[in-house]
Amino acid sequence: MGKRTKICLKLIISIVILCLIFFSVDIESCLAALSNIDIKVFVLLVLLYVIGQIISALKWKVIAERLEFKNNFFTYVKFYFKGMFFNTFLPTNVGGDVMKIAYLKKNDDNSAAIERAFVSVVTDRLSGVLVLVILAFVGVLCINTNDILRLLIISATLAVIFCLLLVLFLCCKKYEFENNILQKVIYYNKLFINRSIIPILLLSLCFHLLVIVIHILIGKTMHLDINLYYYLILYPVTAIAASLPVSLNGIGIKEAAYMYILNLISVTPSQGLIFVFCWNLVVLISSLLGAAFFIEKTD
């Protein structure tokens, strides 16, 4: 299947889901929920998310330095915001990651630079997924929730634990693997299966907790009565669902996931839609900073 065909199919899926969503909500209820949003609070949300992205850039710098890349912190901030801009405005979930790999490789003349840049971006992503799964698992331990949702989170947690144990087992082996790709996977894992993983996970945790705070503030400004522990489930599950390569940039899937999970605690579909609309708008506005860095480059 060609690239254009895949994009068209994802676009169709996104449009179909969005149409189903809009037909399932009451427009007047949506406008009423939207009227509760405080502009001052919204500005704070954008500021918090920008700070979160700077924290993520710092995490990427820690990872990249472990892979022997030498750039100053501001360079990683610029690369990260440019990547976020591409992920938001291009019809792909990984366009920004590809751009970050290209930018990082461009600043390094080593022949293996592109491989190490790829590893840095993948490690950045995987560390985030690991923290998301842990947060969701903590959430299901703290509150009662839908049985299906609980099963999915526990299953994901067990899968992550299995993968971590497998990596640890392979890294402990002394012999050389015949498969060259497997050798490289083990080599790069050994770089992080030590104390250097701790600051990476802590920075990832800081970012995701900051995003959860943003979700809490959205809920508060909309006057939604949501248990704080439920946000530990809401954000991780929807973030992972939106990252699935099913629709265009997760559009449709993300909205449906938020509305479904919020509806489990009696938040109306209209309120759920406005909730995710506010979150999407925070990300969208923050992503525009990436465009400012492109303008800076051309001046």
C-alpha cells in the first residue's frame, strides 16, 4: 500500500469518527461547556505545556549525551519545538521524530550519527510510554474503574514488565548474537540499563505529571467533578490510543477515547468533546513556537 493511500485511509477514518462524534453531541451543550473556560486559566495551561516541552527537551539532551552527541541545551529546545510543530501540522504521527533525527544527525559528522540519533528519539518515546503505563497502573490501584479499562491497563503493565525483564536478561548475556540488529539493540540498551536511566525517567515523569495538572485545570475550569486519581488513567490511556497509527495524527481516535473514558464517570459527551478540544488547543498553540524557530532560521 502506497504512502498516499495510507494517508487517505487515515484521513477517511478520522473524518468518519469526527462525524459520528459531532452527530452524538448537542451543540448548545457544547457551547455552554465552552463558555465556562476562563481565558486567563487557558493562558496558564499553554505556559505550563511549553514548560513541559522544555523539560522534554532536557530529557532528550540527557539521552543524546549518553549517545555522545554534543549540543547545547537551547539547540535541543529548538529541535524539540520544531519536531512538535511537524507532529502537529503534518499528516503523520512520526514526522516530527524524523525531523529531530535529521537535525541531530546534521550537527554530527560521525558515520553512525543517524543511527545514534534514531536511538535517541526512540529512547525518548519509550521512556515516555513506560511512565504513562506506570501512571495508569497507579490510577487503577487507587480507584475503581471500568473492568475492560482495568484489564487493558493491567495487561499493558504486564507486557511492559515482560519486555523490561527480557531486555535485562539479554543484556546480562556475555556472548555475541549472530543477528547484527539484535546486537545493536542490546548494545544501546546496555547504555541505559544503569543509573543513567533514572534522570531520564524522572524528567519524563515531571513532564507527564505537568500534563496531568493541565488536565486537572481543564476539568476544574469546566466545573467537572472528577476524582484526581482518575486523571492518572484518563491522560495515559488517551495518549497511547492517539499514538496508534490508525487515523490521521490520532484525530478522531483521541476525541473518541476522551469522550468514552470521561463518559464512564458520567461526564456528558458534549463536556467530553469540549474537554479534549481545550487540550488540543493547548497543544496546537504551543506547537506554533516551532514555527517561530523556523522563521528565526530564515532571517
